Amino acid sequence: MDEIKTTTAGLGDMFPEMTVKTTQGVIHLPEDYKGKWVVLFSHPGDFTPVCTTEFIGFSKRMKEFEALNTKLIGLSVDQVQSHLKWVEWINANSDTTIKFPIIADELGIAATRLGMLHKAKGTNTVRAVYILDDKGVIRLTMFYPQEVGRSVNEVLRALKALQISTKNMVACAENYPDNDYIGKNKVIVPPASTEKEIEQRKEAIRKGELESKDWWLCYRDL
């Protein structure tokens, strides 16, 4: 078998094309999700405590992701039968039902290509998150160690900020929409890059069209 190379795709690059087996059948990534945003997240293994709490957390918030035109996809190096049994257990022993597909990457091909296998953390996938936009472009990545569970709140917050930034051509402050420095629900206008733009910003500030700390830090209500 040819050596599987870790992808060099980073933020702003197209997600690498791959065909994967899941609990809901074969999926072609990113082709099958054109027009949808995607949150792809890996977990170290089925029937493990932290992973179980994460899957329950993602499942309970699935409608919020769907409202943002976003699909959830899980992944680990377990076999599909293990995924199916684990999903069955979660459905029977929690107050939610897992409805998103889980990639069965038993040979670790997808995980290797996506850099989800870290030697210092053993042979299981780390807790990786890839957020893809509706064109299949990688917009955000996160990596957590096996011993620390992810925050579904943070994944949702980051997803919302990415979509708002993309749609409105603005930037989002720390902990958007709840930033203590510039205020709740404020978005940051891209910094001026010419002397003419500086004067335009100053004029917009005088007219009350923008708020600011200075001409290089301007913001407004969305």
C-alpha cells in the first residue's frame, strides 16, 4: 500500500477530496455537502466516556447547527459495526438520538490525511474539528487532546462568527457576540489601508456611522 501523506491543506484551502464509509452509507467529501457548511469532528474511540459526552452534546444541539445550514459528521478509527453499536447505546441511555453520520476510518486513511493522528497521543485520533464553508473551503481547525472534551458552545460560536464575517465582510471580536471592550453584538470594520480611507473613517465616526477607539479600530452594530 502506498504511504498515506498528511494533507498540507490549511485555512482557506479546499478540503481534500475523499470517499468514506459511514454509519449512513458512503459519503464523498466535500462534494456531497456542496451548498452546506460542515463541522467534521474526530474522537479517539467509541465507548469512551469523554467521547460519549461529546456526542451527546453535539446531538442535543444538532437543530442549532441545522439552522445555520450546517451538517455534523463524526469520525474515528473504529469499524462501522462499533459505531453502530455505540450509537445504539447512546440512543438507549441518553435523552437524545444520534442522527448525524460517523465515518468508520478503520485503516486511519482519512485521519492520517487530515493530521488527526499525533504520535505523542498514541494510535487513536485526537479531538480535531474542521469547519468547512458551503464551498468546501477549510475555514477553521481546532485540536484538543484525548483527556479534554470540546465545548459545543464554542464550536457553535465560532461557526456563527465565521458565517457573519463571511456574509458581511467584517471581523468578529474576542468571544463574539459578547465582547467586553467594544460591546455586545458589535462587529469590527476592516482597518483602513490608505490615507484616504483614514479620512473616510474619521468622517464616518464624526457622523455617528461608526464607533471607534481610534481610526484603526472601528466597529458598528451588525
